Amino acid sequence: MRWASGHSDWMNWVKAASAAGARGATVRAAEDLAAIEPWLAQRDGPLVVDAKITPDFCAEWLEEALR
């Protein structure tokens, strides 16, 4: 696992969502948001979006929480 310094796929959130009875989608670019359109049309249960952002980004609240 890497925090804010590199990309890591140690957890598959889409598989975890499926195991819990939810839908899941991995988003790495804006185009990937098309994968949630079927869910938006139905909204028939929970949706987990694994949003992959740049590994150089760390939210201020997270930096503060990890101090």
C-alpha cells in the first residue's frame, strides 16, 4: 500500500462492492464515468465508485489526519 506517493491496487473496491450486494465502478478518467450511467438510470441499490486520482495528490484533511 502506498499513500500519496504512488499508485497501488491492493484493494479491489468493485469486487468488494459486488460481494456486499452493491454495484461498483473504477474511474481513472472522466470517460470512465460512463460506467455508472446504467446505475443512474435505475438507482436500484448502492454504488461504490473507486475514483483513482493522481498519486501526487493528498487531500488536506487526510494529510492532517495522518500526522
